Amino acid sequence: MSRSSLLRNSVILIIAAAVARFLGVFQRIPLVYLLGNTGMSSYAIAFNLYSTLLVIATAGIPTILSKVISSKIADNSEEEAHTIYHRALFFSVISGLFMCCLLYFIAPIYARISGDLDAVFSIRAIAPALLFFPAVAVMRGYSLGNQNAMPNGISQIVEQVVRLIISILLAYLLIGYGLIWASAGASFGGVAGGLAALLTLIYCFKRNKHLKTKKKIVYSFGGLLNFFKSSLSTAIWLIKISLPNVIFSMTVTLIYNIDTSSIIPLLKDKFTLNEAKELIGILGGQAQSLAGIPIIISVAFSQSIVPVLSALYIKKNINELKTEASKSLRLGLLAGLPVVLGICFASSPLVGFLFNYGGTEFGKTYSSNMVIMITISSLFQILMQTSGGILIGIEKSKYLIISFLIGVSSKVVLNYILSDYFGIYGINVSTIICFLLMFLFNLSIINKVVTLNILGLKWFNLILSTSIVVLLSLGLNKFVVKSLNLFSYEKINNLLEVVFIMAFVCVLYISLLVTFKLLPYKDVLNAVSRFKRKTRKNS
């Protein structure tokens, strides 16, 4: 792949992922108003379980298949590339059907384990989405392998737009029949999104001659049997290659899944069933949604850093490898921190403005604090995912399995211990700790290959800058709450508070970074000029 193609495809994927994630966050806002915290409980349980199975069903295929297809095309083995694609596509249909049936039939068992029997309908409503996404993953991988990321980007955005529209529409139309049906309708939006993504890719493939394949399948019993056997062997081969990446990709969805399925059983002695369901709704509908905003940064860094580090590692350019790996973690930390701080300090008016606390006094009591804790965890998630991308780039992806086991096992143990002492906040703190432990493990492995210098002696400057922001923002928060209640309509007051606090945090933070030379002004100008030069070259 040429450098211009690599840059173009990386930009397309990063923009598409950012837009898709933003739409996914935005979708929760009207759903919280329609379903409330209690109704969002069933939706969150269903969505997190589905997301975990989706990662398993797609098996990291887009990334791995794109590499395989790209190498075959580079070797002028297009016929072999087409064969691999068709085999993978065929097996994706089989795996999708299996996962769909599995999710549908385990729905009552899983709902009983999670303590929310109403979630059965929501889980079953989203199950058919697994019919489409394995095929979507294969087609996206094949498209990437042909150095064409546009179908991937378009299909991701179309998927989220359709999901958003159908989820909200069905929840609105079915709310009259009760929260159970409305939650199930919201979940079914995922099915509509999956179908829309598949149809979009089919359309793009037909319009692009480079994505058309001429491979024929022999429609006889013997031909189909041989094709099934070869497809199975191809699928097993792809899964073996992608296994560490798949397991690592499951981490976040599985950790969120652990939370939504364990809150009711762990907190049954501290809260009523309805209150525990509200906590799940707050976590899945509000906290995890807002915490997803800083994660957009980690998506950008973890996706873009892998090819760069891979090339440097192959060339044994250790000094440049050290520089780029350190820079990716440094930028992830420095870019994610102001977003996290802004959401944390503006959490109360932000949740009030966007979600109205789920419409209950109980939600008003717990929403803001839960948003703060889960948003803090997102900073360590950025570092964990970026460091995971570095491990893939330096061909140490096998350690991602150990990282995954550390994260999940610590999460389960800490949930059980901390929930007994601190209730829902103990469960939130355990999320912070498990992401931190995973990052520290990843960092220890990376440092065995190349010693990173993320901030060096400037860690004190960052701690001092953050402390100043925290102290001044706490004081500002109290002033804003007292002084900006200018209107009788609470939403407008909340919006003014959010804008004022976030603007203050970001301006102060960036000023301190420049003052303490954590973000030198010359480096910013150099980065802008380099970007302009690359843009001119590729235009």
C-alpha cells in the first residue's frame, strides 16, 4: 500500500469511527427520555451482551482479512484472494446464524442471572443483528485489503444513522404497550443498522469494479460440501491469526457486560429491585455514553499507530520506534485529560441538560457521581487501548491475552469485594482499577522491547497542571451553580453551566500545558505544518 493510500484510508477510518461513536452516544439521549432509567436497564443489559458476542462473531476479521487480501493482491494472486474472501463470507453466514440462535436461546438464562427478567425481550430483539454483522465484517476486511476504506466508512455511518432513527422511532411507537416492549423496540434498532450496513456494502461493491469478484461456487452437493470444508479451514486459520486481537477487543464490552449483569445480584441487599435497575439504566444510558466521548481519542490513536510502529519494528529502527510509541501515549494522555476533566466538573449540569437524570430523584442522586467515575476510567481505557495498539505494532500481540485476563479477573474480584463496602461506587472504582492494571501490564511488556519516555521529568508538571485545574474548577463550580441560574427554565441554566465550565477547563488546561512546556508552542506549529505538507502531497 502506498503512503498516500495508507494516509487516506487511516483518515477515512478514524473520521468514520469518530462519527459513528458520536452518533452512538447521541442515540442514548432520546432513549433515556423515552425509557427512563428503569427501561434503559433492559436495553443496557441486552446491548452489552450483544456487543460481547458481536466481537466474538466477527473475530477481528476486518483487520486480519485486509492484511491477507492485501498481501495476495500484492503478489498478483487475485484469484486466491477472491477464494479466501468467498470462503470467509460463507463461514460468516454460518457463524452469524449460530450466534443469533445462541443469543436468542440464552436470553432467559442470562436475564435471570442479571436479575432483570424484563431484559429477555430486549436481548431477543437484538439477536438477529448477529446474522448480518459477520458478513459485514468480512466485506469491510475485503474492501480494506483492496486499499479502499470508503465503503467501510460509509457503511459505519449509515449503520449508526439507521440504528439511531429506528431505535428512537420504535421506542416511541411501543412505549404505550409498556417499557418492556419499548426497550425491545430500541434494541431492534441494532438489527436495522446491521441490515443497512450490509446493503450499503453490497451497493458499494457493485458500484466499484475493483471490489467485484468472479469466483463461482459449484452448486452440487459435493461442491458445496468441499466448499464448506475449505471455508471452515479458512475461518479457523483467520481466527488463529486474530485471536489475541479479538480477545483484547472484547475487554471493554465484557467489562461493561460484567457490570450490567452483576449490579442487581451484588446490590440486592442495599437497593430495591427497581432502584438497582435504575442504577443499571444510569450506567448504560448515561455514564457509559458520556465516557464514550473521550474514547474517540483512543480509537484514533490505537488505529493510526499500528501501521507506523509495524514498519519501524520491521526495519529495526528502535530510536524512531521509541519516539513514535512514546508520542502516541503522550498525545493520548494529554488529549484525553481535558475532555475527562471537563465532563467530570460539568457532570451535574451536563447530565441534567442531556438526560434530565432519567426523570427521577434517585437518578439525580446517583447520575452525576457515576458519570464522574466512569469518565475517569475512560482516561485509563485510552492508555490501555493505545498501549495495546503499540503491542500489536511491535508484534507482541500474544501478551494481549494475558492483559485481558488480568483486566477481567481483577474486575470480577474487585466488583465482589468493593460493592460490599461502597455499593455502586465500588463497582465503578473497580472499572478504573482494572483498566489501570491492564495499562501497566502492557507498558511493562513494551518497555522490555523499547524503553518509553512518555513525559520523562515532566510528570511533575502534568500533576501540577492538573491539580491547578482541579482546584480552580472546584471553586468555579460552586460559583457557577450560585450565579448562573439566570432563567426560570432549568435546561437553559444547565446548558450555560456546561459551556462555561468546559470552556474554562479547556482554556486553562491548554494554557498550563504550554506554560509548563508539556505542549510546546513550536511543536504545535510544526505538527500543523507537517499536516499541511502531507495534505498538499496527497491532493
